[in-house]
Amino acid sequence: MGKYEPLGAFLRSQGASLVPMTFEEIEQVTGAKLPPKAQHHRAWWSNNASNNVMTKVWLDAGYETAQVDMGARKLVFRRVQKPLEPESKSATKSHAPKNGSAKRHPLFGALKGMVHIMPGTDLTKPADPSWGD
């Protein structure tokens, strides 16, 4: 059992689709301090499975991170699928896409949640007003 596996067990036990947590609560659940990169770098909380060991734990539990607020030291885990069986029970289970498609690049989705579009912004309007003249 890895040091972050208690977080996976905690998330699997949740019935809610959204699980808000502070960094301190995550440390209490895991019994370990978060690494310095988790404290200061938003990218550490991305949902890229090859990002770090803890990311794989929350993804395997069926959750992804959302609404990461580095200043307030909190985030929301959002359920995206049913949890996978722990590796010890299904060591031969493959995490490859089931439809036989090519494996996605490791950076796919790394910037998800990083861009916020203000309400009322027209994304179809040309950025250059003279465009089309």
C-alpha cells in the first residue's frame, strides 16, 4: 500500500459526486505531508496520470481534481467514473483505451481548468475588429 492509498480509499467511500477538501484534510487522510510542489504549483494537481503518484490514486478512485484554489489551499474532487479495482486485486488489468485507439500524449489535458472565460464573452467574435473588411 502506497502512502497516498488512504486518499483513494477515502474517495471510494464517498457517495457524493463532489468532495471538497482542504490540503490539510488531505494530509490528515493520508497521514503524510503534501510535497512542496503540491503546496506551490497548480500543475501538481492536474489530472494527468503520469504527473505524480497521488494523481494516479485519485484517478483510480474515479475522481478528478477541479476548482483548485492554491491561495486558499483547497480543491474539489469530482467523480468522473466508477472507481477502478485496487492494483493488488487486478494486477493484470490494463489502463489502455478499450476501443483500441492510440495512447494519448502524456500532456493531454494538462491545462484543463487553467483557463476561465468571463461570462458574456463571445468566442465567435473576431479578435481583430477589422477582420473581414
